[in-house]
Amino acid sequence: MDNSIALWWSNNNSKVNLDVNVFISKDNLKNYIEFGIKIINDIQSRDNFICLYLPYKISENDVQDKTPELIENVNLTKVLFNEDITIETDTPNITIIKFKNRDATSAYLSQDKNFRYMSLNECFEIKDVKVKNKIVGSYIKIFINNNHTSDEYKALYYRFRIKRLAKIKKEIDENYFFIDGLIRKTIFFDFNVNKQDKLPLFILNEFEKYNFDVNKVNVFLKTDMSTNIIFQSKQHKNIKVLANIWREYIGVDDGDDDILVYHWKEKDIFAKLNHIRKNILFYIVILGIIIIINLFSNFIFDWLKG
């Protein structure tokens, strides 16, 4: 199945790091995929661009710029990068993230990690990709407008969410017993970046013209506590419970279960997950099983008694 994500850009001197966050909610109503794209060594890039392809159709209404929220909430940015940072806003359109040097006792700020938060604003467009007149995906083309030469601006960071999730995630009911599909579902998570045998010809032609060698990839899969990984093609680097500070950001209500976060540093991952449906139907089925077992036990007891 052609379900790979693709990323390519025009400046061959730039390095690109990609952070991907996928949230699979228990009711599928809050599913999303979110991208953090850091472009390094991109100075005076008025005419440069970067493109992100998704293997399903999206529209502008599906795109949500998250950088304004991260700028407003400094604590989110600190937790996101797990560093002691400061946020400086020189003008309404220029926000610099500076990392404090851990080895220094003074207020010296390390220059090599600093970056500028970039907002999408109106600087992007979405185009569909067709194969045999059928739309197979869409790509976002971001026009980079970095007209500063200072070292403080040489790294740029975009953060945006796509409020649709398709092809990368698939669900089926595996009915090993007659009630199995009522209380359990199986989820397949098939994630790839720039996997050429899973991309349409149009994207491969773009690869011939532009840079597509992603420097680093971090993938974070978020699920509720009722969902467990039962198989994965590559072992996750770590797993943790989502910190409370992120619950509102990802759209989790206070009364919902804790969220598990799986982390990989891979460009291609396949995982099979098992989800238990803990809804009213689940409890009705469990109660029904208990009643049947109790009635059967009483019948056997009465039959043996006489």
C-alpha cells in the first residue's frame, strides 16, 4: 500500500530534523498527526521551500498551526525540548528560542541549538497528488521567509497538526470468539518516511530535483491505557505516561484515562496494537458472561445433586 509520508526541500545546504506525534484516541474522534520540522542552516531563504506529503487528501481546514500555542505557553516549550530555555520576542513576528548552556554558571546562551519559531500564517499551500486521475494524497508546500543573517536565526522550527489520520492507521475486528469483536479491536500502525516503494511517481520525481535526506526522525505514538502493543517491527526506544501538562494540548479530558507515549527513532515502523473497548457494551457482555456461567453452574450443581 502506498502509505508513506514524504519530506523534501529546496535548499541543499540545509539539514532537516523531523518530529512526528500520532495520537490514536479510544473513540477515534480526536485522532491526529502532528509534525515538528526543524530546518538547520537556512539563512536568507526568501525563495526556499519545504514540502510534506501525506498519503491521503487534506484541506486547509485540517491544518492547525501549533507554534502560537507553544510561544504563549513557555512551559510547554521547555517540556517539549526537555531543556532549560528562554523565549525572546524581538518583534510580533520573530520569536527566538535560546537554550541555556548547562556547563556554564553564567547566563551564557548556547548558540548552536538556538532556533526561531516559524508560523505558517499564509505562507503555505496544499496541492493534491493524483494517480490515474484519482487523488492519492496531498502535500503541504511551505514557503520559507527567513530574511535574517544572524546566527540566532539559522535554525527554523515549524509545528503544525493535521486533524485527520488515515492509511497510516488501520483498524479491524479479530473475532476469535463470537463476542471477541464486540469488546476488542486490532490496530495496525504503519509509519514510513520517504520510503520510495510506497510513494507515487510524482513524489519520486521531486526527489530527483530536491533534497530528501532527513537528518533525524523522532516518532511518538500516543494511545490510551486500554491499548497495548503486541508486535512491533522495531523496538521502541522508551515508553512513558504522558505528563499532565500535555493533556489539554492534545485534547484529553480530565476524566479520561492516562495516555501512554511510545518513542521510536526510526523512519519506518510497523506495530500491531490491541485495544479493549471499555464502553457500556463491554460491561454488558461481561455481565452476560457472568450470568451465563452462574446459571450453568447452578444447573450442573442441581443435576449432580439429584
